[in-house]
Amino acid sequence: MHSWTQRLLAAATTAGVLLAAACAAASALDAFHAPTVQAQAHVTKINRFHKQINGNDKVTLTFNVSADLESLFTWNTKQVFIFLTAEYENAKNSLNQVSLWDHIIPDKDLAKLQLEVKSKYPLIDQGSSLRGKTVQFVLHWHVMPNAGAMIRDRMALSEFTLPDSYTS
């Protein structure tokens, strides 16, 4: 007969293999999930637009964000991390990305957003090239699963143009 330790090891090995198979199945099923995200963002106010002492442009904004992110949630979703970036071009770089706001959505019940927020992080350009610049809002999301690989995606939203002169 087998000893109790051999039986315990066999049971633990079987449980581990079944757990690994369940995690692989969860990850595989998420690969076939095609979410349909709907979102909008619009600037409601440019709070302050000025040149810093070091010569960099700095902008703080207030904007509306509305999004329906319920389709990102499956039975394997732990939480969704979203963030809004401002993207623009200048003479130095073909793409500049600045994060303006972020939020963690822990549950599908909280996945419909209708917010008016002040930028959590200012839009700062290394230099003074923001005057009159057209900037595009882009919503990014990272779906963090209970098991499997993290899924990332993004959606371009609206554009806005900064003033030609500094404001206070």
C-alpha cells in the first residue's frame, strides 16, 4: 500500500494540474473576447496656460469624460485601469504623449463613467511649442485578469486646439 504522504503528494499534484488547466482555459477564452468600448472626452475649460520659469509650457485643463467600459469585463477580469492621454506633434518629436488623468475600475457595476474632472497631471511640454497646438485625447485601458495575460488597447477621441497666447 501507499503511505499517506504519497497519497497527499498525488492529490496535491492533481490539484495543481487542474488549477493550471483552469488558468490556461481562462486565458484562452479571453483571447476570443472582442469588447466594444464607447467613450468621449471634451475640454470644457483651459484653467491655466503659462510658461514655467525653466521655459516649458504648462497647461491644466478641465474636461468631460464619458465611457461605457462594461464590455471589457468578463468572468476573468479583476480590474480595469484606464487613463487619458494628450497626444501631439512638435518639431522635436513626431509623437508626444502626456498622461492627464487615470482611474481604476474594480467592478463591472462601476464601468459606466460620466465625469467632469480637472486634469490630475498637468500637460507639460519640454519647450514652448504648445501655443496654437492641436492636441488629441486618447483613452487607454489595461484589463487585468485574475489569470492570464494583461490586455491593453486604446481609442482616439476628440481633438482640441490650445490658445495662441498664454492665459492665467
